[in-house]
Amino acid sequence: MTTYGFPPLEDITGARQELTVVLPVRLQRAPNWPEGPFPFELGNRRTDAQTRSTYFAPASARALYGAPGRPRRWHLPTDVKHDGLHLLGMELLRAATARNPEHALAVLHFSVQRPLLPVLRALAGRRPNSADEPLTGPFDPAGLLAGIADVRDPDAPFAIARPYTIAFMTPTAQHSPALRSGPEGALPATADRWLWQLASRSAPEDFPLPPETADEQLKDAARISADWSALVLRQGAAFLGHRADTGAGDFFEFGALHSRTVYLDALLLGSLQRDHIDELTDELSEVFNSSQLARRVAALERNIAVFRSTYWRQHLTAHGAANDLLLAFQHQHRLPARFNEILAEAADYSRLIQTQESQQISGALGVLTIVGLPLGTALSILQVLGDDSLAHLLIALGLSAAATAAALTTRYGRLVLSSLRGGEGKT
């Protein structure tokens, strides 16, 4: 299939092609790697943790880079080339959750010297031929992370069943479907179609975008500037240039740097949020699987509070593009709506616990009243009469017990016993 006589995107190699692959792993130990994110360099700019922390709000920076003495991010430069791919380096981000303290995210940074879309399609599992799988041979994560982390089971939930990809591609002067008609000209419709294919990791034969819904599917494309756009979908994100890349010294060098660093970090924070919300959702579904309902709800409320104070951010920085990317990721995974549902459901469970505890307290007070009133009355009468006879005392105790038993058979007594039984096995 061609577009206005132009080869399909599957056959096109851009002027500049960068690829970042994010996949979940199980961290076995802290790696003996340099601490912090991968410090890509451009001129005199070095994107280490200190530099990036000035870009992000402090709470977001702590979630992404850790704190002094408590690292949560490591990097390792590499130089491995194979089949048109060049592995520049790796990162590990500790992403521990309450139930999975070993959870982490591995990040692989590639440059691509062959058509980019087939690589993305293979990573998405759209090619049946296993020989086309990029993460094999020298790029096999199991080998790259041996002794440090285990790659997760491929039967993991859909959101993380396949690696998340972030693609960056700039066109040459011959790639007219991606180019503006001039410095301030409009974008052709094909530009967003290319952007969609890169973000969705699909060719038209994989997923023909319905023309009736195309505008709705593409409306969330972020116009970072006149030079380039971004699109964030559930399984991938893409950045596409809209003017010809002139090579060394071009602005797109800075754009590629941003896509690998601060924009990557915005999407990583979204991944952390998604994983924690998935876990909180699982906790909610299991609340009634335990006899210790009050304890489970208290633990759930604590985990929600920790997540809210540590990870739940919708504003990262004063720079708008990173915020837009995070919001787009959250929108794709319905994170704000899901978190609001979690808060509402947890509040319902908390009210249920409070109601049960109130019923138990009322029941306990009722028992004290039923038991104590006859006994107290009998002892008071003996005291007033000055009767110290042991036999009379035993008779009084027997009569008070009989009165208590009789009271428990009344409607009020049965209600008291019922309120006490209602809490058994749940708190």
C-alpha cells in the first residue's frame, strides 16, 4: 500500500531514529551500576539526576530518582550493535509496590538504522516469525540483566504483557507525508497517520484506522512545536518531526535528547502510577476474602495514602509538554477515573467498618445493661436490708441470672445479641 505514490512507512528509514523500550522485571539485587538515570549528553548539557531534578517538581523527582542514600535508579552505558540496532545503554528503576517489593522497570535505549516500524511491530508481537523479534540474541533482556533482574512472565496482565515503546523519528526532505507545507503551513493528514502507526506499533494491515473515528483517535496528538508532535497510546508513544532533519547540530538532536530523558521520565511516572492503581484495585477485590475485614480495610487505606503522597501527581513541572504526556498516559489507562473509584469504594468499606463497630459497641453496652441491671438491683436490695447471708446472696444471684436470661429472650435482648454476632468473623 502506498500513500500518494510514496512507499509505506514500513519501508522508510528516517533521518534520525531513536527507540526506548520499557519492560517490567523482578529485581534480584541492587545493580553495581552508577546511580541515577542514564546521563545522555549534548554539548555541555548532561542529563543526570541533578539536572533532571531541576526540571521536575521535588515529589516527582524523588519518585523517579530516589533521595540521598536511597537510590532507586541505576544506569549502565553499553555499545552493542546487531541487525540495524545499536544498544546505547540500560537503566533500572525500582518500582516496588506493597505486594511486590521486587518490582522494577528496565529501560533499553536504542538507535535504529533500518526501517523503524517493522521493529516496533515485532516488539508488539505483530510478526509471527520469531527471528524478527528484536529482544533476542545480544539484546535478550534475560542475558543483559542476568544475576540482577528476572524478566517477568509473558502471561502478565495485558498492560505489561508486551514492552512499552517510545519511538522518535525525524523525516528527510523526501518524506513529504510527514512534512508541513512550509514553516507555518498545515500538516498533511498523513503526518498523524504516521504518528499513529509509530505509537500503536501497527501498519494499516494490522489495524486499519476507521475513517469515521480517525479524528477522535488522533485528537490527543500533542503539538510540542511546529517542528514535531507526540502521541501517547496504551502500549506505546511516538515523536515525529514535521520538517526535514538537517543532521548534526539540528534542533532534533535536542528533541531526541528530551524524548529519552524528561519525556521518558514523565511516561515512567505514569507507569508507576498504573502499576500501583492496578495493585490497589486487586486489594479492593480481595477485601472480603479475609475474616479480618477491619484490618484489611485499614491496610488498604494506608496503601492508598502512601500512593497518593508518593506517586499520584498530575502536575510534574512548569514545562507543559511533560505534563501533557503524563496526562495523555493517564487518560489512555483511565487512571484518574480508576483512582476516584478506588477512593469511593474504600470510603464505602470504611463506613461499613464504622457501622459494624458502632453496632458492636451498642451491643456491648446493651449486654452490660441486661446483665448488670438485675444483678445490681439484687445486690442493692441486700445492702439496704443489711442482709449478709450467703444463702440470700446466692438466691439473689440466681434470680438476677434468671431475670437476665428472660431479658435476653425479649425483642431488645435478641437485638443486642444479633448486633454482637453481626461483627463476629469480620473484624
